Amino acid sequence: MAHFSLIELPTFSDPRGSLTVMENSLPFAPVRTYWISGADGQVRGGHRHHQTRQALIAVAGTVVIYMNDGITEEHIALDHPSRCLLVEPKDWHTMTFGPGSVLLVMSSHPYNRSDYIDDPYDRRVS
């Protein structure tokens, strides 16, 4: 069982494809949405926030998210568009992009550089 919050989004599949629904699924109202693509093999992120909450979905490919809340650290593979990872402000996170992956990010706050914390937790976690 994951220490961090994963939401399984409702997905409806038939021979025409799959439809994944995000309706009233997040514990916050997104005010900023963006996606990262063309980052094959790259590691991005490497920060936490003072206030911003985020929801991450790999809409294509696989993105492995390293999470560390100062107590627990875990690697979580987002490998299906129905898996949504919630990133709380306290969560230091990095994202490692597999081939052809696209990561959708929804944020609770607009971009504000002063909201970022660039210092990781000590590696001495349980």
C-alpha cells in the first residue's frame, strides 16, 4: 500500500478506446494546468512547495515519481492515465520520464517562484 495518495480515476473502455473521467475527483480546484512532454530519460522537478498542491497523471507512457515527505520515501510509477498521484506541499518530488511519456499536472495555485522550496529532506528517512 502506498504511503502517498493515489486516486484511481473512473475509466470506461470498449473497442473504440478508453475514456477516463476526472470530475469532482481532486481535493482542490485546479487553477493551473500544464503538461510536460519530450523529456524522454530526463529527471525534472526536485522541489517541494509552501502552499501548492498538485495532481499528476501520465496521460502517455510511464513517469516514475520519487516522493519524500521527510518521513517516508517511495517511487511511484504512473503508467496508466487512470492513475492520479496527489503531491502535497510537503512532498519533495522528482519525475523521471520514460520514452514518449506525457505528464499532465494540475496545481492548486498559480505559478509563483517564491512558493518553491529547493532544499530536499535529509536522506535519513525510514
